[in-house]
Amino acid sequence: MKNPTYISRFDDSFEDLLEPVKNALENAGKTRSTLRYEEIKSESQKKLDDAKEKIKKGKQQLSDGRKELDDAKTKLKKGQAEYNRSKTEYEKKIADGKKQLEEGYTQYNQGLKSYNEGKAFYDALVAALNAGNTPQSIQTIQTLAKSLDKSNQELAAVLSAYAANPTDPVSAATAQGAAAQFGKTLDQSNQKLKEAKEILDAKSAEQNQATLKGKTALEDAKKTLTESQAKLLDGEKEYATKKADADKELADAQMKITDGEKKLAELKTPKWYLLDHNTNIGFASYKQDARRIEALSLVIPLLFFLVAVLVTMTSMTRLVDSDRSYIGTMKAMGYTNAKIALRYLLYAISASVIGSIIGIVSGFNIFPRIIFNAYKILYTLPPIQIGSHPFYTFISMTAAVACAALPAWFACLQSLKEVPAQLMRPEAPRVGKRTVLERITPLWKRLNFTQKIGVRNLFRYKKRMFMTIIGVAGCTALMFTGFGIRDSITTIVGKQYDELRKYDLQIDYTQDPQPKDIKSLQNLLNKNTDIVSSTGLHQATVDAMSGKESVSAFLVVPNEPSSLPDYVNLRNRQTQQPLTLSDNNVVITEKMADLIGVKQGDKITIRDSDVKEVVVTVGSISENYLYHYIYMTPSLYHSVFGTEPSVNQTLCHLKNPGNDANSYLSEDLLEQSAVSAVNFTTDSISIFEKMVEALRYVILVLIGSAAALVFVVLFSLTTINLEERGRELATIKVLGFFNRELAVYIYREIAVLTVFGTAIGLLLGVVLQRYIITTVEVDAVMFSRDLLWQSFAYSAALTFLFALLVDLIMLRHIAKIDMVSSLKSIE
């Protein structure tokens, strides 16, 4: 945007420059709101349709999974039936083969038995035939013939014929031929038995091999069935588990779709927000800080200036009054009133101009740098540019010159009204009057002579009395303000990190961490010996609103509310009573309550990152000094937001916080996938202490300036006091007072005025410190409201110390009082 006149963005007139642009943008916003409404509606409807399609696909995947399991179960049943059938066929085949082999071997054994019997018969027959016609052999042949069965009647007839006529050669030859034929038949039978035996053995081996092969095939089939059955059981379990999760996810998705459809139905035309530079958090914060320093600059310099004006006016008035005789002489010599007055005006103007130039140059270069460097800790700023400010320069110099010249002018006018003869004579002493204390007879009688004189002198010189009291009070108030600001700033570190935030380590999670990553992190926390204990919580950035006021805050929901006091101490600042979380309301921090203007029992609106707004009741207000927090229980969070809070942060107590092991622990934690950041409390303390250290320079400048000013005030007023009462002091000294007694006579008055001024200054300082603390506070910080007794003691002690120092310096002046010249008659 064009800024031809280079108006500062901190100037209110810059807002007028923005007004035409804002109006144009607001008009454009009316059209864009309708278009954006259609876009949002279309996008939302598409997202709802996509979500419905995903639910449909999810249900289809569940159905497909169920079908696959049913198909696998059917296939398993078929496999089991096939296995049973194969097993039955195998067992039948093996039994049949075994039976055939047994029958074959039975036949073989029977044939072998017949062969052995035939072989024995043949051997006996051959032996008998070879023995010849002996009765024994004939008897054997007859026996053998009888033993033959009907199947071999032919051989039996031949043998019987031979036995009946053994001498017949034909019968013998026939018998020999029949025996040979019988032997040949036996050999053929033996050969067939051998062949049958070989066939049976081969079939037996083949049967054994088939049995082994079938058994192996059955075992493999059984193993396959067992594995398939186990896979089916695992599939059933996995399906049951995933189905339960899927049903829950589908139900949640369906609920979200229902909510989305409801919100879509309730969708209204979007509101057009116009955000300018004031909505930028960095610019707005810096602007607020600049305004606070501006507000501070209207109080502290004004008080300094008033005290300086007081001294200046008194000094110039006293300068003119002390030159009464000189003015009278000059007037008697013919000098005009204007020329005489011009002498003092030139002196006052030149002195005030020189002082103003020195003050302006030092003020423009020293104090802005100190304040800028202090706030540079909080912001990333370019180098400071010290420029000239003619308006402030003119106002300051004009005020300084006027405060010096006007008193001198009026004093001169007052003196110049008198004739030279009167001016050349000393001014008549002030008439003494009865004081208030004199009317309090019991108290007045208890005072000695010098004390009574001191009281009368105090009320006799009322102008000087009020000047001293006001000057001392103003300087003391400024010193106390400096010490009070120091108390408010330095004490919050110990309170925030020792009493309120009691944990040593804060671990922030990544967005949507995986359950396995969280489990891994928890295992590390449990195993690490440097970590004593830990607790989880949900923390999110929200906007807290009440009426038109809004502030950014952290919403904290402890996973276990009962363990929160071990890590975060919620308490009332005034009563120090601990606060507990309730399911019906929230606990908010004190600074936040002040910014949005709420108290206990009021309602506030919380808006999360999804622009969802909920209304809750403030149950208690907790003491806190850094940032803003809202504490609520998980139950209340669920009831107002409709979801369960997810743990995204862990607080830990360490065995040895602040030691060198922190770096190793930090490295181990940052290696975890679930961890995004690790913050040690000792590091936060160190950063804040650096900020406090920078602010201490401002405080030291304030205290030093106030201390120097109180010295100047007391020295000036004491000097004027001694000069005004020169003849009086000389008279007292002539009456026999020693220098020490004369000093006590004067210093008693100064001491009384200093005590009164200091007391008033401390009271004024309390008010001023309260105003400044509440003015310079940034939104994210609340300074402590405590005032340490040391601040009262230091402020009073410094005031008394400078009063004593002035008294010591004035001792030489008292000792040098010339009684002769002071009492010498002017005539």
C-alpha cells in the first residue's frame, strides 16, 4: 500500500490511511462470501461422498474377507473328505495286495511241500530200483506203489507190475522209464516253484514300496490339512479382531458423516474477516510494548521533571533574592528594570538551554538504546535508528527554559517594585507564628528549647519545608519504583519455576504419532535412570474469549488429574490455597482473567484450531506469571468437545536436573519418532534470566537517576537554607553555639523533613510501582505483585545516606560562617 507521507504504522493516523482500502476489501468480501459458501458446500459434499464411498469399500472389504474365510473353510472340508477317501482306498488296496501275497505264498508253500514229498518218493524209488531184486527193495517198491494217490495210478500200476515180476526185463525197463519220467516231472515242478517264488518276492517288494509311498502321501496330505486348518483358525482370529476395529472405525466414520451432514445443513454464508497489520501477533505485541513504554514515558520523566523544576524554581528565586542589594545598587545607578531583569533572564535561559541540550542529546542516545536492547531479547529487530524529534525537543527545551526564566522574571519583578533604598537593605525576617504542635500542650511541654526552635523554623519557612518534602518524596518514590520493579521481575522466576511449574523436563510429541512410537518412548522413559517420574497430558493452543476480549492460551488436559499437582501447582495467589480440577468447570490463570475481564463463576468461550467453539464456566483463577493456561479434566473435555483428549506432551521429574547428562538425555529423546521437541526447565530459566538481566539496566538507570536527583535536591535546598539564614546562624554562633551544635540545629530540621519526605515517597512509590508494573507488562507475562521489605529499606537508606552526605559536605560551610560580616549592619 502506498504511503506517500511516510506515516508511522504506530500512528493512529495510519489507520485513516487504511480506511479506503478496508472499505474496498469489505465490498469485495460480500461477493466472495457467497462464492466461498458455494465452494465450501461443494467441497464438503464431495468429502462426505468420498467418506461414504470409503465406508462402502470398507464394508465390501469385510464381506470379501468373510467370503474368503468361508471359501477356505469349504475347501478344507473337501480336502478332509478327499483325505479320508484316499486313506480308505489306500488301506483297501494295501489289504488286497497283502491278501494276494499271502495266498500266493500259501500256494507256493503247498507246492514246495508236494515237491519235497515227491522228491523223497523219487529218491526212495530210485534207490530201490537200483538195489535190484532184493526182497527189501521189492518190499519198498510195493510200499511206494501203495502210497501213490489216485492222481498217479499209472505209475502205481507200473511199480506194482514190476514188484509182481521183478525178473521180467520189460517190467524192469518200464519201471525204470516211469521213474525217470517221474523225476523229470519233479524237476519241472521245482523250476515252476522257483519262478513263482521270484514273482511273489517281486510283488512283495512292490507292495512294500507302494505301502510306503501311500503312507508318505497320506502324511503329506494330513500335514497340509493341519496347516490349512491352523491358517483358517488364525484367519478367523485376525478377521474377528480387524472386524471389531473396522466396525468401530466405520461407526466413528458414520458418526462423523452424520455430524458433517448436520453441519453442512447448518452451514451459513461465511463471514469476511479483514485482517490488517494489527492482527499480526508480532506487530501487535510490539505495538503494545511501544504503547506501554510510551505510557511509562509520561509518568517517570514527568516526575523527574517536576522535581527538577522544583529545584530550578527554588534556585532561581533564591538567586534573585540573594542579589537584592546588588539589584538596588544597579537601580540606583540608573539601570532600567528591563536591563536588570535581562541579566537574570539571560543567566536562567543560558543555563537551562545548555542543560536541555545535554539532556536531549544524552536522552535521545542513551535511554532509547537501553530500552531497545531490553526488548530486543523478545523480538527480532533491525538495528536501532536514532533520529531527531523536533517536537519533543522544542517542548522539553521550552518547558525547561520557562521553569528557569519565569521564576527569575517574577522574582525580579517583585524586587524591582521596591525603591533602591529598600532593596539595598536585607529583607525583613519572617514573622514567627504559633504552630499546631504548640496547641498540643502535653507534647509541647516535653520538647526542649532547641527542639521547639526547630519546630517553629519548620513552619516558619513553609515554602522550603514543602519544597524539601516534595523533592525528597519524589526522588524516594522513583528509587522505590526502581527497586519495586526489580522485585516484581526477579521474583517471578523462582515462583514460576520453583513453586508453580515443578517439573524439570517437557517432551512435545509429533502430530499424530504412531502407537508403536509412543510405546517406544514410554519404554525409554521407564528404563532411563535419570527420569524419576512422568505424566502425560493433552495441550493445545486455543483462543479464550469473553465479550469482545480475546486472548491466545494453552488448553491443558492432564491424563491423570490426580497426578497434576506433582508437576503443576494450581493455587490462589492471595490465599495460597491449592486449587483442584472439577468435571464441571475450568481453572484459568490470573493474567488471562484480567485481560478478558472475567472472574470466578463467569463463562468463557474456547475456540480450538478447528474453529469449534465451546462455552465453559470459570471455577477458579490460578496464580501464574508466564503465558496463559486453561486447565480442565478429561471428562469435561469429552463432554464439551465430543472427543477424547489425545496425549501429546509428557512432563518429567529428573534425578539431577541441570547436570551435563541433560544433553545425552535430549539426544536419546529426539531420536524417538514420536518426539518433536524437548524443553528443559533450566533452559527456560536461563532464557528468562537473560531477559531480566536486560531489564535490570533500565532499573539501574532509574535508581541511579533518582539517587542523583535526591542528592541534588537536598544539596540545593540545604545550601539555600544556609544562605537564607546566614544572619540567624551567625547570631546563634555568637551566642556561644559550637559548630557541632549549630550543625545539629540545622540538620535536625533537614532530618525531620527527610523522614517525612521519605515516608510520603514510599507510599507514593507503592502507587507508582503498581501503575508501572501493570502498564509495562506484556500480554504473555504477569509480574509479581509482591514488594520485598528490602526495597523499602534500600530506598529509605539511600535517601538518608545522601542526606547524611549533604550534611557532611555542609559542615565546612557552617564552620566558615563569618559572624562579623554576617552581623555587620548594612548601613
